[in-house]
Amino acid sequence: MIESPLLERAEGYIGGQWVGKGSGGTLSVTNPATGETLAEVPALGAAETEEAIAAASRALNLQEPASLDERRRWLEGVRDALKEEREEIGRILCLEHGKPLKEAVGEVDYAAGFFNYCANYIDQLAPHTIPETPKDCTWTVHYRPIGVAGLITPWNFPIGMIAKKLSAALAGGAPSVIKPAEDTPLTMIAAFRAIHDRDVLPRGMMNLVMGPPKPIGDTLCQNPDVTMISFTGSTGVGQYLMRECAGRVKKLALELGGNAPFIIFDDADIDDAITQLIGNKFRGGGQTCVCANRIFVQSGIAETFAERLAEKVEALKVGDGMQEGTDIGPLINQTGFDKVRRHVKDALDKGGTLKAGPHPDSLPESGSLFYPPTLVTGVTPDMQCCDEETFGPFVPMATFETEEEVLAAANDTDYGLASYLFTRDEARAQRMIPAMRFGHVGWNTGTGPTPEAPFGGMKLSGIGREGGLEGLFEFVEPQTVPRSY
């Protein structure tokens, strides 16, 4: 069992109080690297979610909302709490997720950055009067809290994903009810403890309910006091939330699935593109929605690129994230492991060539969640890895001849979250980027989101934005006040 001063009470949190018992029994949290049980936490359900919504509603004071200066202090307080506990929160994250410790601590820093950004730019939410005076009135625009927000996050970034949402919600003055993923609730509990101990927020401004998704999610959708839901996860669940929220016309912010193309032209810097691809693809063990899912290399450099990439892939160290030097940790669960194996086997069965990594038939059926990083070349559009998001350390590589061909292939997906383009030809990049139907297009870089810029998807990858000024405005509603003198 895990021991930590931040987990002395591994419980839910409602209205400023810890909640040790739930209506759904308990959840067992395990370390995917060892199979060890880390903790048993209460599984909260519909009743506790209703209590959390009530606590958030009490914290919402529309007649006397917190000033922007007060909200800035909230944001700075959360930022400082995360920074002060970065090492311990990162350790907990590493143990329950499996990603390398250095990467886990870096995620805590990334999370703190969202609170810092919102604190620095919160004055953008100040009311303003438009310069025109139509209809002989002055017109002032105010940004009011949207109301109680339900925030639902996935397991792959246990602190990073909630930071994107909670920072903007607090900036907008919107209280929240937060549901973390069942696989990784401990990181969230630890962050709540750090914030609670420093008395950073008014009671009810943030509430934590962990448990099975359906009773919690359905309650958030059905309760009229919840006016917005922000969700990161699969497209299927996002579509379900849209249907469930339609009756009350709730606002939705959805970051959903991806199928990111990573395009390398003949004129690209091969070594830099490989370095960028390694960093992009294997972050979190490949379990990120922005990592490269389809790699397209122009034919003139394809053979050289594959040989050099294979060397880098084979050199990656797979192991327990707590061990120094680990590059890739375990996958989150057996389902994730089996999906990677299925995608690799399908690619090989349909004519792909194994360039790095073991044959999937040589891997154990169960007992280990460590999937070795794998490179397969000769990938074709009929393979499962081109249609589905793998979410694991599998690099499927295809070749192409022309700009038109690869642009069509990149856009041949229902998803539009992230994409990457490597070319030194500026004219080509300026032609291609506007035509790439993805919310994020990295040009000669494999970097993902940052607090300072908006991030979100097109098509089935979602609606709304997190980060940047666009994300800052997600949890407010403009109210226009014309006044006649």
C-alpha cells in the first residue's frame, strides 16, 4: 500500500470536507508496473454527486461574485500548492499511472502552468464598454460565471488534464464537481489535499467524486444546477454526453479521440525529425491523444529514416517508472496491452515488416503490462492502426510520393486533434497547414499543448478549447447590458 502525507485520507472531497464512505463500495488502485495494490478508495455514486453539486451551488454567488483579484489569488494559491508538492504528487502519479518519474514530475509543473497562465491573464475577463453607442445607449459586456461545472478527466494525464479545466473554471468563478478516472484517482486526491491544507479556495469551489462513470456522469448530465460539462476522453463517451445533455441545452467542452498524422518530407532534417518523433510518440508510453498514430515518410528518405529510427526505438529502456533511466513504463491495463498487440499483429498479417521490437506472438498473454516499443514499416490504409487510435508504443510507418497524396491520407480520418509536418520548404508548409483539418499542427516540431495557446479538436475530436485566451473564456457567459441615459 502506498504511504504519503498527501494520502492520509484517500477519500472524496465535498464542500471542504473529506468523504470516507461511498454508496458504491470501494475502488482498488493498482500499480501497473508491479500489480501491487496502492490503495482502496471509496467509490462514490449518484447520492454523493448530488451532495457535491449542492455544495458547488452554495459556493456560486451570482449577486456578489468573487472579484478578479480574489480569483487571481485562488489561481496563484493552487499553482503554489502544486509547485510545493511537485515531487510527492509526481511520485504518486508515477506509481498509479506508470510513466517515468521525471515525466510525472514534469506533468505537475505543466499543470501548475495553467493556473499561472490564467492568473496572469484573468484581467481579460474584466467587463468592457464598447466604443459605439447604438440606440442612444452605452453597452457594457460582463463575463459571468457559467454556473456549476462538471469536470470529467481521463487516466493518461491525472493532473495535467484537470489543470486545464479547473484553472479556467476558477478564473471564471465557476464552482466544479470533478470526476477523475477510476485507474488514477490518487494523484487528484493528493492535489486536493495540498490545496486543502493551504486553505486556498472557498468551500465548495472544487469537489471530488470518484467512482463508476455512469452514476456520476448521468447525475451531472441530469441535474439542472450543472450548466456545463467539460470532458476529455473517448469520442463515444463524448457523444453519449451530448445526447444526455441535450434536454437541458448544457454547454459542453469536449476533447475527444485523435488519429494524428506525422509527415516527414525528403527535405526534412532526418535526425531532428526522429528525435521529435521519439519524444512525441513515446511520452506516457504512447498513451496520449496527441501522439503520432500514423507516420508518413516520403519515399526518397524512407529507408534511411526507418533504419535510424529502428536504432533509436531499440535503445529505449522499458521498465518501472520509479527506476532511474526508464524511458517507457507499463501500459495502464491489460485491455490497453491487448489493443497494442492486436494492432501490431494485424499490421504484420497484412504485409507490414517488423523493423524493431518483438513479434506480438512472442509476448505473454498476461502477467506483464510492459509492451516493448515496436516499429513496423510498409503500413497500408487497410490496417487497424490507421483507422483506430493505438494508444501504445507502436510506430506504424507508411511511405508516400507527393504532397497531394499525403495530404489526402492525413485527412482521411474522422478525427482532427493533432498533426505534425516536417519540411524545410516554407511554401509547401503554408500550402498544407491550412488544408490539414486538425486543431494542432506542429511544423518541424513534435510538441503538444501548452498553457499559453488554445488546444482542441476538429471533427469527431471535440468542441471547445483549453489553454490560451480561448480556454480562459470557456467557463463564462457574456452578459450584455445596454443602458440609456
